[in-house]
Amino acid sequence: MLESWWLSATLLKENQTLLRELHAEPFTEKDSGILESYLAKIRRDGVPKHADMKQRLDQLAENNTAMVTLIKACSPRAKAAAFVAEGISFATIRRRGTIAGTR
């Protein structure tokens, strides 16, 4: 369980770093979110020119998938109902296609 907690904390920290990068220049477009900025950039310049941004977005998605897997694995052993509720909330948001922290 401790290993899962450590891995989860590591993934969250990595996501925070990725999100800070994606919310800054050169990744953001004026008055747009991360995904809207990415779409505008690839439509304007093509996908290959923005491979670095796609790589960061892919890493966010992979981290979120790993966290959902950890939550599901730990939920049956969770002693706090709040853990289970937060895990369900995170997994539900992820299924709807929202990248954690982009809102």
C-alpha cells in the first residue's frame, strides 16, 4: 500500500510539473486552455511541429491511467470512505476525457 501511495504521489507531482509547463509559453494560446491551444497549433502549423506538446499531453494521460489503476487496486483495502469516494470521482472525470488539473 505504501508503494502505491509513493507511486501515486510521484505521478501527481509529475502531472503538476507538466501542467505548469503546458500553461506557460510557448504552449498556450491567448485565452485558450491547454487542449484548445494544442488543437489551434496543430491546425495552424501541423502535428510534427508540436510533438513536444503532444508528448507532454500523452504523459499526462498515461499518468492519469496509472493513477486510476492504483485507485482501483487500493479501494478494496481502503479504510476511509473518503478515499473510495475521491477515487471514484477521479476515475469518473478521467473517463469523461478531462485531463486532471486542466480545468
